[in-house]
Amino acid sequence: MTSWMKSFNLPWFRAKSILPSSQLIFILFLSVLVTAVGAWWGWGWLFFSICNGVIIGLVVIDGFLLRQFPVFTATRQAESLFELGEENPVILLLQSSFPISVRSWVRDDYPHGFQVNNYTFELAWKNETQKTVRYHAQPHRRGRHQFRDIHLRVESRLKLLLVQQTIPAPAEVKVYPRLESVRKVRQGFYRRQSMSDGTPIARAFGAGREFSHIREYLPDDDPRNINWSGTARQGKLVSNVYQPEVGQQVAILLDCGRMMGVQNEGQSQLDRSLEAALGFAAIALQRGDRVSFLAFSNKILRWVPLGRGMDHLQHLIEACFDLEPGYVESDYLQIWEMISAHHKHKTLITLFTDAANLAFSETMSPLIGRAKKKHLVMTVSMQDPRMKKLWEQSYHNEEEIYKRLVIEQLQSERQQTLRQWGKKVVALDVEPEKLASAVIYSYLEIRNRAER
């Protein structure tokens, strides 16, 4: 008895459990049938003793043979960064302390909600010390997610027992938004597309120049560049000298309020807006502009100050990848103090929000009114495919006609609000799948128009 207990204190038996195999269960079932037949003949106890004695003896032998099993270990290899909606590879590496021929099964504790192409993997070890399992995991939402344990089940030599082992392998992965538009920017897709359309790529938007210094006025100078305060101080005409402005300012404002949580085809409005916002940031940074990022709902959620260069894009991604829509109404006016404090020069302010908020939010119009006095404003929203479907379908009864009238009224009120904002506001309202490209092409058009 002491020897039996000591055997289960060996390292191989720690943190493990022993289960009956399907073969053992089948043998037990057969022994019940044999015992029943023996009882019919009046030899029930004899058959019962023989069958159970044989089974117990085999199980004991199989249990002692487990002492000769190697020690199994398992590790997981996966990128620390996953991408939403993409199939991300995961590798499980299993090792034994010495070669063995046995059958085993392995299952990974992947994050809840992830979709995988296989749950349980059966492995046949043939005098091997290492096995590799590959599968793909598709995240269902952005943010931080946890991989946990790796579960290994090994069949004994006589195939009567199964030894189940849980191997701790905690790991955190970050699930980023889809970065397809960012990859297209890096590959020069939008630049090639613009050039193929015959559209020149401008170098800046706005005034396109930055003050450098003053000098004495020359006859060929533009009279509008005369510096009258400098002229008064020096007693002679002096002119302002300008240089091309390097890196103008872009502010990305991301609404994370209640309406941005609306789902469509498995993705929320916030998911799609993030994808478009990062693609937009990538093209602006690639063109040499300085970009800031602000996420908000009824309060400021994230703020990334102005930065330039493609390295700044990683700061933006890290700041926004785990944002979630809140169950609150967005307060647009609160963000004005942050924008006005950090953007002293003319800026392209791009607001990603829900279409309904543009017309019906009480704080939207005050924000736009203040921003457009000094800056150029672009609002970005998505069309609701369900509304479009209702609009295009035929109407045969009073209820359907009423729905169409409501849709017409909503669209009319929104268009009226946009017209009141004037020419300094560019309003984009496009289909969800075209959001990223529409924002990027609008940005390039604004730059080209300003340069001309």
C-alpha cells in the first residue's frame, strides 16, 4: 500500500487525474453481461469474481506501467497582437522527456468567444519526443484577452486508463482593429489610385505657409505681406517672409457614446470607425502632417497629443484598440476646450460619430459652430443598411408608408442641419464597408483643393 501511494507522488502524477478509457468502460459492460449469463446458469458469483478480478488486475498493472511514462510539457506560441476578424495562427508545442509510442489528445483554453477551426486535436506518438499542433483563432472583439491552460490527455500502455494533465500557460493577447486600410496606405494603394485618376498629390492644406522672419520690403513683394507693426518700429517698410509649412495639424475625434455600439454584420459602428480613423491617421502621417487623437463619450476617454511620423501611428493604435462604446449620451461640447488648447493653428478636425447625433445632439451644433470659425471640420458617419433597405423596398400598406415618411423626415432634418454649418464643414455619410476609403480620399481631395 505504501509503495502504491509513493508511486503517485512521483512528478508524473502531480497535477493530474486518472480517468477510465472507453475500452475499460466497454470491458466493464461486457463483464456485466457475462455475470448476468453466469447468474442464469447459477454461477453468478464465480463469473463476477473472475471478471472483476481480471479487470482489477489489468488496471493495477496498467497503473504501475504509468510510472514508466515520460514527463510531458506543453508551450504555446502565438503573436501577442491579434487582428479583429482575421484568422491568427496559434502553435502548441508538446514535448516528452523520452521517446514514446502512445495516443493523446490536446485542447487549448483560448479566450472565450474566439472562433477556432478545431477544438480537440488527436495525436499519435510513434517513438517521438515532440509534437506540434497548429490552429487558427479568430477574435470576436477588440481589447485584451487571456489564453489560459493547455489540457493534455494521454492513453496508458494497455489503453485502459487516461491520464489528464492541466499545464498552466497563461498569456495575454491584444486584439487590434482591422488594419487593412493601414496596410493599403503603407503599400501606396491610395497614392497609386489617385495618380491613376489623374489627381495630383498636394503637399499641404490650409494656407500652406508658415511665418519665418521679417526683412526689408522689396518692390516685388506682395503688399499683403507688409508687416505694419514692424514697419512702425523700424521706421521703414518691412515684409513677412514665409516658408512652406512642414506638417500641418489633423485632429481625430472618435465618438464612443451609446449610438456607436449599434451592431451591423457582426461589427459595431465603433469598430468600423476605428478602422477608418487609423487608415486616415496613417495617410496623414505618411504625408507629413501631425496628428492628434481624442476619444470621448460623456467624458474624455483617451487623448494622444500631436505627433508625426509613422512611429506615431503605433501610439494611436495602442491608445484606441481596447475602446468600447459606453451606455451614455455623448457630450460634444466638452471636447472643445481640449482641442482649442492644443490646436492653435488651423487644423483639419475630423469627427467620427453616428449619423443621428449630427442632427439631434444638443451639443453638436455648438461644437461645430466654434470649431469652423478657425478650423476646417469633417464629420464622418455611416449609413444604416437597414434604413437603406427599408427605403428601397416596395410599400403596400399604411405601416410601410409610415416608415418611409419617418425615414424621409430624418434625412431631411439631417441635411438641413448640415447646410446650416456652411462650406467649412465636409460631411461624409457612406456605406460601412466604404468608410475608410471615403475618408482617405476626402482627405486627399481637401489637400489638393487647398493647394490649388
